[in-house]
Amino acid sequence: MEAWIEAMFSEAFVDEAIDRFGIQASSKRKLGDFENYVFEVKDDQRSWILRFTHSSHRSLEEIQAELLWVNELAEEGVHVSRVYPSIKKELIEPFPTLKGTFYASLFEKVPGKAIKVNDEMFGPVLFEAWGKEIGKMHRLSMKKKASIQRQRWDEGDLLHFDRYLSKSEDASIMIEGKRLIEEIQTFHETGRTFGLIHSDVHHGNFHYDGKAIYLFDFDDAMYHYYISDIAIPVYYAVWHKCGTASLADRSSFATEFLRSFLKGYREEVNVSYEWLKTLPYFLRLRDFELYTVFHKKFDMTNLGEKEKAMLQGIRERLIHSELIAVPSLEEKEDSIKST
């Protein structure tokens, strides 16, 4: 979290929000504070997730749109973390400060557990379930043609490279990033290729119960190409499982991952071979976005060794136009239908 936002946040907000949402809390613990403050709150019956979003990160209208969409997905049978109202029947409770407002929202804690990349369950069965749930979400997004107020992908803060990157050190990266954005903007936007997506479904944003995955953290929901919601799972699975391996090894794992993932995805919605061929654009786009995230969120003069290594890996890929992985795509009869 940026230092100036951290200075505005108070632990008293947590206790007040617990009261406003009518929870008889027996315990609370902080889960994260990267882009939002996130707490797990327990009562005698169940566990809840309490989230605080600062107005500099998302507007009130954007948060309302996110929460309404999440509950709509839940009603349609997608496994998501449903949103619950406060005592006043509000999905959002505001906490004003001298510099902006924190907006509190309450989510149910989903079943299952987080799966790490070294877990024996991190394999084909999970990858297939992963693809199936994203496919289910996409099918409904295509069907509903949502018109809620969320940003387009190319309006995102992280693609304004000049806000966070150094023109002297990162000039070539900024030029290549702009070129990539302009190229993706030429892709066709139709009801079957472009719509409202999660945009951050890595393995840290779902739980798995051995049969199905349960999605949460829709904070980055946006209008984007559906293929991006396929590229991002590939990207993070590779990055965390074998990010320091050779490109050949990373690509081999990505190929196996994608094969299982698409098996589940295509149970819900088709994706054509032609669109799968655009995966490299979206894998590269994520590198640009993460490079910007590092410069936005971290003190570049005081990085830990782990962060330095991660940032250097991304930078090397961007400078040398190398992808995190190049999965092999099999052109099969059932995968080349028009989308």
C-alpha cells in the first residue's frame, strides 16, 4: 500500500465496520494490504472477508458495479465469494478521511483452501477445474452483455507508463509497451471476444475443494478480451511454478497447463485456435503491467532480494522481447470454430 494511504487508515475502521455489518466477531486478522486492506473476521458460525478500498484506487461507482456483478454471478451458479449488506442494507460502508474515503465491503469466505504451486493438488485436475469456472463466468458475461461501470483494459492506470517509470532508464520499455497496447487495440471486439472479465484469476485468488474452484477478489474486474482471462492463469502458473527455469522448460509446463485448462474451459464456452494464437500478446502485456506495479507500489531504492530478482526477471524479458512462456497450441477440429 502507498505510504500516504497507509497513513490515513485506522484499525478503528475495522471494529466500526464489523459493527456496521452486524458481525459478532470472535476474532479478526489481517490478510493483505497490497491494493486493498483485507481482513478475515470470524464469528461463532462462519468466517467473513472484510475489505477496505481507498477512493484513489476505485471510485464508489466502480466498487458498486463490481459487487453487483459478483452477486449476479453467484445467482447464476458461478462459484464466487458472495457480497453481504450492512445492517443498513448497504453493500458499501464509507469511512471518510482527510484524503479520500475508505469503502468497506463484506464477503463470505468461500469453501476449500488456497493451493500453492508445490502442493500435490497443483496439477491437471485443478487446472481443468480452473478453466471450467472461468469458462462459466465468461459464458454468462457473453450472455448478459453487462453494461456496469468498470474501466476498459486500455484505460487502466498501470498502462500509463510515464506516471511511474523513468524516461531515462525505461524509455525503450515505455515505447514497446505503447506499441503493444496499440496493436492489441486493433483486435476485433465482439460479444464473443470482448466483455467483462475477472482479470486476475491467479491461484492466489481462488480456493479449491478437490472438485471445484471458488473465485474471489474481483477488484480488477474490467472490460477486456476474454483471452486475457486465459493468459493470466498461464502467466502466474508458470511464474510461480518455474519462473527461474529456462524458456524451454517454462514453455513445456505452460503447454501442459493450457491443455488441461482448456479442457475445462471448453466445457462452458469455445475459444478458437485463432484467438489462442493471440496469447503471446496478453502474456507480454502482463509483464508490462507488473513492471509498472513494482514501480508504483515499491520503493525502488529499498527492494528486498526477492523483489529485486522478480523485477529484474521481468525487465530482462521486456528488454529482450522474451515471453514468460511460449505454449504449444494444437490446432484441433473442435478448437477452430469461429468465436
